[in-house]
Amino acid sequence: EKTGKVLGDFCRCYKEQYGVALFNSVRYEIEGNGGPQAQLLHRKLPLEDHVIYSGNIFQYIEENKKWRNRFCVVPHNYGLVLYENKLAYERELPPRVLVNSAGYKILTSVDQYLELVNNSLPGVTPKSGHSPILKCPTDFPLILWHPYARHYYFCVMTGKEQEKWRAVFQDCVRHCNNGISEDSKVEAPAFTDAVRMYRQSKEQYGTWDMLCGNETQVLSNLVMEELLPELRSTIGPRLKGKAPERQRTWIQISDAVYRMVYEQTNAQYDAAMARCEQERPQLESTIRTDMDQIITSKEHLASKIRAFVLPKAEVCVRNHVQPYISSILEALMTPTSQGFAEVREVFFKEVTDMNMNVVNEGGLEKLVEYMEKLSHLAFHPVKMQSCYEKMDQLKLEGLQQRFDVSSTSVFKQRAQIHMRQQMDDAVYTFETLLHQELGKLQGKDDLCKSIQRILERVLKKFDYDSSTVRKKFFREALLQITIPFLLKKLAPTCKGELAKFQELIFEDFASFILVENTYEEVVLQSVMKDIMQAVKEAAVQRKHNLYRDSMVMHNSDPNLHLLGEGIPIDWGEEYPGQPEPEPGTDRRRRAKQVVSVIQDDEGALPYEMGTEALPQPGSPEPREQQERGSGAPQSPQDGVKEIREALAQESLRDAVESSVPHAAPASPTPGGDVPPEAEVPLVTPASPVPAAQSPLVAASTACHRRGEWEAGDGRGQRSPPQPTGTAESSEGVQTEF
């Protein structure tokens, strides 16, 4: 009932905001955009047919309280997909877990996690000496924490692995949090305005940390924000057992309620959207027919509200906002500009290194290899991490409490998304210009000079676009901080008087003009002048490499944007340096990957907490044992013995195949049951001998090859070996192409 009431109130807000957003969209379409044109090209589908990352990681399975080795894949949509092992992924078997990481926080300390868990259920704290809710078998945990949904627990073996996985997870969170499409000119503004208006009706002003994910996720968070305190006070005292058990039960209850809310929210929001879409043609027809009258009516209403509100708003701005604008702007500018400068530096370094390597190692073939890597630089979480980390310095200190800013994470993530976009725009512009020049070049010297010349052109465009993007970001951030503060300050004297202005709106135009929205626009105008002036002064002083507004790059490379409309460049297809794989080769195995694999072979945890707490290497989970009809879990010795038997059988089979060249081994259907000899060695026990000398590593490699053969296209053909290139060699990290 509570969920239905919240959703009903929100849907009424959404319907009101939909008409306003539709009017603004049509008006914008007619009047056009007078802003500066971007100089860099924008890639439409940057990650098509690419995988961001894949590798092995240990996951804690709550059902049986064991740590299992999983093969984790991060596809182009930044979801986290966990498979039983690599072979299951290659055979396209269903994944174990699918995680949309919107709203999650990435924790690298069990203590951090326990503190958040203790705060989630006040009054329930484990006594000293009692076992906590979670124990990690290594010193390098990675925990995904959410205030409402279930938590996910992972760990790795080394600090370097932890850093890489953390960068990958953070990129997933950053991308999934930005789930409301900016391409939607009506639905997205209507939704975000409806969320803001609804929260303001509950006296909740300021930024909101849980505006994360797609519309259904955000709306579910909105419901849970009201539902959870009531749920906690009702259910919390009734939980039984020791403190860790009560905490675990509470997390499960919260997750179950969140899932129920999500399903109900999804259905009601879809229904509200459908009703609005059904009415849209009629609304749009009215807007286009009566555009001038609607604008006149809105301006008349605004003038009346301005006369009433503006004197009070100006006093409030002068006393409570104006003195702090420069401080807020400086706090925003320093880390943001450092981050964009780091983007420029990383791009410059990558292109310069590529240029040197192409000259020293070879011509066009090496260029193609490096360009394939460079083309996805913006989506490489580890290489971009140095840029993103600059935003961690953002601290508003005393200003945060004064302006009711709950957290700076909203601004950090927004700036980081801008950084990634600017990097990709720079890379795409560079590769487009270079691709155009390749046909005219003769020899390595010409290639080297051309790369350097194009790099300089792109950097100039980057500096201009970077300045434009940052100035817009600063203005938006200042408005996000100051407007809610002003609305809250003015509410006692102004909000109650707004109802009298409703009679000034013609009934025919009531769907497109709202008193509340017009009031907010007047408040915005009261502070906008000071914000624009502060950003302009920063640009005039050339602070942080900002350009003046009068600095406009006119008709720079007029044909460049036409090039960007062409077919996307595929360096590997146009300039193939490797033989084409056979048609039967699995597409998944050939998928291009942005980040190199940390650890391709699967390992075991060196943890001394007893066999009951950790799975034996190669052993299935109890439920899986029943499904497959297997007996007791294998011991490491049994696993080694079976691995050696599998190797001996495969060696014998290879010998037979080499003596009978036309004989084709039988190939099971893709996605069928994995035979035991191909399945057992996928989890490799820890070995005291070096990896290069370990028979288990060799066994694992051999069995992976066997899996590739068995997962063929059903024609009994063995896939050719895939070429591999080594990257980030400090820890033996390898990239599969």
C-alpha cells in the first residue's frame, strides 16, 4: 500500500512534468541551439562487439558460505556477469550471476563494510570476540555494498589485482549510475524533474545520492527511501539470533523487499509512460499550433511571480549565496581541471609512445596493432584511473553543510563521465584524421611526421572542447548546489502564496505551464547572473586553462564532421596483419577485450579456515553435485591424478590424429554437458613450485585447449590456435586478441 501511494503521487508529478518537457523540447527544436559547436568528433557506438574485461575472481557464495572461483565478464553494457568458469562462458552456458551495479559502492576493506552493516541496523552490533558477518580469506577484498539490495563479496590474491578489479568495478558503477539516457529530450527531463519535485514536496532539498541507474531503479530507490525506516522499526526488534545472524537476515529482507518494489515500480512506471505516449500526438499538435500564445501566457505568469519573488530572492542570494560562489567554484575547478589535464597527458603519452614504437618496430602492421588498442583508450578503466582519481580531491568542506550537499559523489561521477567522453572524442578524431592520411603517406618518416602533426591538431581541438565542457559543468554544478538551498530558504515566505497564481494560466495551456516550475525559473534567474560572472572571470584570468566565451573556433576543419558520419573504422578488418580464423571459431573467444586479463588460469585460495569453509579445488557446490549425480568432493590429490590421466589420454589422441590426418574427432554440441575430464582441471590448486614449472598450470592450459576444440561449431574441426599478445608484463599479465 505504501509503495502504491508513493508511485501514485510520483506518476501524477511525472504527467505534469511530461507536458512541460514536451513544450520545452518543441520550442528548443524550433528556436535552435546557439551554443558553441564541438570541434572533436563524437563516436556513436564506441564499444560495439567489445568486452571491457574478463578474468577470474573469487566470490563468496552466501547459500553455502563458501568461496568459489568464478569467471567474470564485463560486456559493453558494463554489467557484471559471473560464470562457473571460462569454459562455461565460451560454451554460452547461462551465467551464475548478473549484477547491475547502479547504486553500489566499491569497498576494499572488511572494516569499512562492517561499519556500514552496523549502521544499517541500529542497536545490533556484534560483541567483541564474536565472529563478524563476513571473513575474507585474503587481505584483498572487493565488496559491492548497496543500501537496499543484496551485497556481493569478492577477493583476489594480490594488491595489483585488487587495484585493477577496483578500477573495473568503479567504471561499471559509474556507467550504470548514469542510466537515464541523455538522448531522450522529453522523457528524461520529465522524469528527473518529477523526482526533484516529489522530494521537495516531502521537504527534501539538495543533491540525492540514490539518483542512480535507469528510471525504474531510481524510482525503486525513491520508494525504499520512505519504506525502509518503517520496515526497520517494524521488523528490526523481531529478528532473532546473534548479532551477525540478525544482520544477515536484515540484508536478505531488505533485498527481498527491494525486488518486490522494483517489480511493482516497473509495472506502474511503464503504464504511466504508455499513457503519456498515447497523449503525446495531441499535446504536440496543440503546442505547434499555439506556440506563440503559450509563450506569451508563460511570460505573463513569470512577470507576476517575478514581481512577488525576486526582491526576496535577491536579498537571499546577496546574503547567503554570493559570498560563497567563488569558493565553491574554486573547489570544483581545481580537481576537475587537473583531471582533464591528466586526460590530455594520457592521450598525448599514448600517441607519442605509439609513434615511437611504430618507427622502431615496423610500419603499417604495427600501426594497426597499436591503433586497435588506442581506439578504446577511454574505456580502459586502469589507464583512465589516474584521470578519475583527480576528482577524489573534491572537497567542499564547510560549504557542504551550509548548502545541504549530502555528498560530492554526484559531481565527481559527472566530471569523470565528461573526462571519458572527451578522451573518446579525442581518440576518435585522431584515428579519423590519421585514417584519411594513410593513403598519402610514403615510408616511416612520413608516417611519424603525420602522426605528430595530427596529434597537435587534435590537442588544440581538445583544449577548446575541454574548456567548453568544463565551463558548462561548473555552471550546472553551482546551480545544483545553490538552487535547492535558495528554494528551501524561500519556502516559508513564498511557497504558500504560489497557489494564487494558478488562475493566470489558461486552462488549454495548463499542461505546458506550471506555477511551481515558473517559480523555480525565477529563483534560478536571481542567481544565474552571479554564477555566469564568476565562471567568466575565471576564464578571463585564464585559470585552469579555461578559454574566454569570446574565443570561438569558427569553421575549423569544415569537412571533419562529414568524415565522422562515415562507416566506423575497423583497423583489423581494413589492414589485417593476422590470418583470418576459420568460420567455426567461437566468436566469444575472438571478442576484442579493452583491458588485459589479470590472471587467465584459475587458482585456489591459500586460506587456513578449514575445509568446511572453503571449497576443495575442482569440487562442485553441493547443489551442483546432486544435479550432476556426482559423489563426494574431490581432494587435491584426486584432482592431480585425474588431470594427469586426462593429459595422457589427450597426448595419445593427438598421436593418433597426427598419424591419421583425415580422421575427425567427434565434437559435442555447444552448450551441452561438460565432460568430467574437461571440467575438473579448470580450478587449479595452489602450487609451491613456480608457475612456469608447475604441472598443474600445464594441465590447465591443455584442458583449456581441449575445451576450445569441444566447443566448436559441430563439424568436428579443431579451431586454430588464437594469437596472443603480451601486455602489462610486470606480473605476467596477458591479453588475448
